[in-house]
Amino acid sequence: MLLAHHGVQPLVVERHSGTAIHPRAGHFNLRTLEILRSAGLEDTVRRRSREQYPPDGGISNVESLAGREIGVFFADLNAGVDEFSPTIRLFVNQDALEPILRARAEELGAQLRYGTECTALEQDDDGVFAELTDLATGARSWVRARYVVAADGNRSPVRNRLGIGMRSHGVLSNSITIYFRAERDLTPLLAGRNQGVHYVTNPVLRGFFRLDRGGNGGFLVVNLVGDTARPEIVAAYPEAPWANVAEGITKERALELLRAAIGVPGMPLVIHDIATWQAVADVAERFADRRVFLAGDAVHVVPPNGGFGGNTGMHDAHNLAWKLAAVVNGTAGPGLLATYDAERRPVGEFTVEQAYSRYVGRVAPYLGTEGAQPVVDDLYLELGYRYDSTAIIADPGDPWPTDGKLPHRHPRDLRAQPGSRAPHVFLNRDGARVSTLDLFDKNFVLLAGPLGAAWQEAAQAAAGRLGVGLDAYQVAGGDEEAPGDGILGGDGNRFRSAYQMAPDGAVLVRPDGFVAWRSADGSRATTEVMTAVLSRVLHREDG
Ligand SMILES: Cc1cc2nc3c(=O)[nH]c(=O)nc-3n(C[C@H](O)[C@H](O)[C@H](O)COP(=O)(O)OP(=O)(O)OC[C@H]3O[C@@H](n4cnc5c(N)ncnc54)[C@H](O)[C@@H]3O)c2cc1C
């Protein structure tokens, strides 16, 4: 969808006959909703979310749905987020979201072939041959592509064929998801807790519920069985049988677990399906191999605690799509593609560690905190990390660490540092209220202060010279309406504080909404400087 949004019409193959059949991912975070907003899907997804879940749900920990509340991880998913984003976090099931993405991808011109498996890949210097097998007929054919994106899931056949290893904490448990319906509404058991995710911690099991809005069903994930809170039990069984609920699971056993998690004896329940899967915390050694780029669970697999898996995959795709499009349409040099691994792998590593820490803290304290990172606020993961690559030009004397560890901060403290996501501020454009984020779409964007007209002109001239899509704006100084063409009005002081910008300074934002470069003042505002900046970020050799 994102490639098609950038004007590249990809061929997508999926071996299943359609989109997801299970709800799986449900929690979608601020950055994901910002990406969906830029693709014109925010309203549709928010509407679908309201049909499935109450808004602003929470995440709590209970002995059972009918039992005691042990604690609350989030009382309200969206408390305090409006300072940072024009959108919200929400719950929507993956099987409801995927058809929305599919429809938009097809509308934008992507070709989707279901029931088709990619059975071989061969790379050379100019492109990739892919063998496709039609699973209904067995017919095989070859297609030629310039690049391949392998978003082929946690078992990633492409990653395995390329010999790319995974490392970190490995398999944590053989878990199950029980999809069920209850004869009566379960919401009265929640005693007013807003529905979202309910972790269950009792001597029979540890896992979590996501209930449908009607309260008559949903699913229960079971990660562990037995009383793992008792150190003498944990010490007696080093092979951890409690972490292997999937092995030999039957409907009868699943029903027992479901009843123990609901906490109402004898309640009539129907189990529709039981999915078995492994909770894993691992990241790939490389995210790319020449012309093949890997994204999503193919390169980072996390336990679902925190709801990061699907979100992080979409963020990978968003990082990669504009780069591939720029290289394919000739506005960037191929070197830009190497920045995908440099930017996304550290984020993958950070996310895997944070998901592992949440798994240990929320589900499996017996694993111990040694080797687990301290948990940071979700905002750091969604909006607070900073890329360090050759598609970013750091400030002179930049104090951020570059020792391979991903720098991350609270988004309030980032202040448009190169490599970070450009902050959200509401402004006025042609009489309409827009977020700065709404300006970042297919083009580069230059934002200059009220005395930054020279930057605006220089950027436009440089972009014209290089044939690069770029929109340049000045942001007016005070509280005024937009006073002219190419000038944004609104709270100029707030803008300059969020972007830490002098009145004659400027910031260059990439199409993915990350800051590529900035200038503290107007002393170097020339076409030559802007040409050099754009050329360097885009890995052009003609700059
Ligand atoms: C119980 C549960 C709850 C979760 N909750 C959340 C949550 O709240 N938030 C969140 O962000 N994430 C969540 N996740 C994780 C999320 O579901 C995954 O991270 C996400 O589905 C990964 O997407 P993907 O496209 O990378 O891989 P997948 O969804 O695994 O898709 C890969 C696809 O590639 C296809 N494929 C593989 N090989 C080939 C081939 N050779 N040819 C053609 N097709 C191929 C497969 O058929 C598959 O459909 C949850 C997961 C579980 C199990």
C-alpha cells in the first residue's frame, strides 16, 4: 500500500487465499495511526475500531475476569497523547484491519495475488528473479523484479534461504490462543474497567484476554500454566513444563483454562478454534541482502506483550517504501537503500528487548530481570527513537551516542533533532487547521522560521535543480492566520519551541516524517547548500 502510495506499483504474493483469519494484532499505536492517517485511512480505521472496542481502552491485570484486580498497566490508552500526535492509539483486530489495507493498496494500483507462493529467489546485479507457484493449479512462473521485500512472517523462508540468523532471547513459551463465545455478556464481570486487554494471573495460568465489544466472546492467550509464582516449583523443573501449554492441547483442557481465566464455574462456553504459536523475542542479524529487504516478523519477533509486533512491521514498511520509490524513480542513488538496515535494525533490537522486559514483568517473573532492559514508557518506542544513518545529517557537535545503541528519549525532549520523528504541532494552512505531520507525505518538506524566506527559496531552487519533490513553507512568527502563499500561520511560538528553531533557521523533513537536517540560523541559506544537503541525504552522485 505504501509503495503504491509513492507511485510504485508492486506485485504482492501471499500463499493464503485471503487476508488474516484470526484477530491476532489488536493494539495499534500512535505512529501506526499517523502512518494510516498519511495514507488517508485514519477515519476508516477509527470507525472500524469503534465497532469492535470501546475507545480509550485500558490494560489491567486480574486474578480472573470475575476476580480481584491485581493492577493496572494503562487506565486509559490515550491519556496525555494529544500533546504529541494529531491521532490516537486504538484497538482494532488484524482480521478487520487487513482488508482495509488491501482495498487501499488495490485502489492505488498494487497487484495482489493470493494463493500464490514465492518458491525461489535468484539475485543478480540488476534485479531478482522470483519463482511463483499458483497453489491451486501447481503452475510455476518466473517474474523479474528490481527489488524484493520479504514480509513473510516469523518463519521467513526468504530469511532462511539467505542464511540470516536470529538472535536474542529465543523461544519463551509454546503458547495458545483460544477463540471462544460465551452464552452471556462478560462485561458485567469487569466491574467498570474499560475493555482493552485483561491480563490474567492466577495459579492455573498466565495470559491475557481481548474481549469483543459486545462482551460475548473474544480470545484468551495462555502463555504459562501452573503456579509459576512459587519459587520451589520453578526450581524443581528446569525444563519449564509450564511454558509448554501448546503441546498436546485439547478442547477439554482449553475449556478448563478458559473457565479458570473467566472465574465463573459452569458458564456455558463454546470454543471455536485453538491456535498454537511460540512467544519468541528475537531479531535478525541483517535486515537486507543486496536487493532483498526483510520487514516485519521476518526480522523481529516479539512476545505480544506491549502490542509491538504488527506496529513495528508497519513502521519498517513506512521507512522502506519512500526509499525504494525514490531509487526506482531515479531521484535517489541506490546507496539510500543501505540506510534501511542502519535505521530499522536498531529499532528492531530495542523493540525486542522492551517486549521481552514486558513479557518478564507481566507474565513470567520467574525468568528474572537479569538480562532484561528497564521498561521505558511506550512513547519512547512509538515516537522517541532516533535514526543514525547516512540519510541523516547530524547537527555539528551532536551529543547523541553513536555506539550502535539506539538513542531514545521522551518525544518532548527530541525537539526535531536530525534522525528523530518531526514533532506534531497544529498550524493553519489556507484557513484550515493541519498538523505539521499532515505536511509530510510524498515529498521532502522544508520548514523555515518567520525570517527564513532565503531557506524557502534555496530549497525550492535546489529541488528544481535535482528533480526532487519538495514543499517549502515558512511558519509565521506569532498567533496570526496564514499571511500568504507558502506561509503557515497558527501558534508560531509553539512551533519554534517544538522544533527548537531560530526565526531564520530551517529544518528539512523526509517523506517519512523524520528530520534529515536542520540549520540553526540563516547564514548559509543558499541553493548550493540545499543542493548539497538533498544530494547527501538521497545518496546522489550528481549533487
Ligand atoms: C495473540 C497475538 C496477539 C498479538 N497482538 C498484537 C498487537 O496487539 N499489536 C501488534 O502490533 N502486534 C500483535 N501481534 C503480532 C502481529 O500479529 C504480528 O507481528 C504481525 O502479524 C506480523 O506481520 P507480518 O506481515 O510481518 O507477518 P505475518 O502476519 O506472519 O504475515 C506473513 C505472511 O507471509 C505469507 N508467506 C510466508 N511465506 C510466503 C511465501 N513464500 N510466499 C507467499 N506468502 C508467504 C504467510 O502466509 C503470511 O500470511 C500479536 C500476535 C499474536 C499471536
